[in-house]
Amino acid sequence: MNYFTYNGRSSEEFGLHIEKKDVFSAPEYDAAFTSIPGRSGDLIVSNRRFANVKVS
């Protein structure tokens, strides 16, 4: 597949084609994990942000 569809329209209609597929990694979600004695699993507390990512 070397095209994409947006709002029901194919990119081929506009002469646009996908040349190659690059895979980008997603940033890690920033959360704190706290172990509580007597409780199964960790308590996950969200910091409501993502860690930085290097893109070259």
C-alpha cells in the first residue's frame, strides 16, 4: 500500500504516494510506581507528562 485515505479521499487522487515507511518510537509515559506492603502490585501515580525523545 503506497497511499493513505483521509476523510474518504485517497491520496492517489491528488498524486500523492508514500515513498517509504519510517518507524518512530513513542515517548515513555512518566509515572511513579510505589510498592505498598500487603498489597498486590504497585500503585501507579501519573505525572501527566511524557519523557523527552531524541529524534535524529
